[in-house]
Amino acid sequence: MLSHLVGKEFGTFEQNQAVCTAVQNLMNRLGQAAECPRCGNPSKIRCLRSGRSRAGSFQFDHVIEGARTTHGGSNRFPEIKLIPAPSDKRLRTSRQKKSE
């Protein structure tokens, strides 16, 4: 379903962010994450401003040992391998508080 996006540039930073938001929302609804191609961790796909690229760069955003990390940095939409998303500890905590 995402293969038609691979390798594309969408023009502006705002357009790149909109594509990432739509893809991330879909992955969230499906309980999936993007596997980081560099380290294999479950990640969110983001478009972040970086360097000289006016349109930003596509990056895999995740936490490693408590520190937020991004890998990638391409100006073209990356190939995404879907893997199960880790459970969201914030949701578990709020549910536990409600049941107490």
C-alpha cells in the first residue's frame, strides 16, 4: 500500500509533513510501526527540517535507551517495512489510574 510513495519527493516541507502525518496515522490505526532500516527499532516516520534541504528530510524517529533518536535523512520518501508497534506506556498508565 505504501510502495507507490517510495522514492518520491512531494515538493515542500509542508507537503512532506502532510504525507508523513497521513502514513503515521494509518500505521497507528493498524497498530504498526516502521522498522528503522539502520537499527531495526520500531519507529515513527517524520519529515524534519535539516541542513540545507528546504523541503526537510524523511527520518525514522524512535527512542533508544531513553534517548530520542532519528535515523535516515533522505529527501525522498523511504521504503517502509511495517512491524508491530510497541505498547504505549502512557496509555497503560492512564488506564491503570482509571481502574484504581
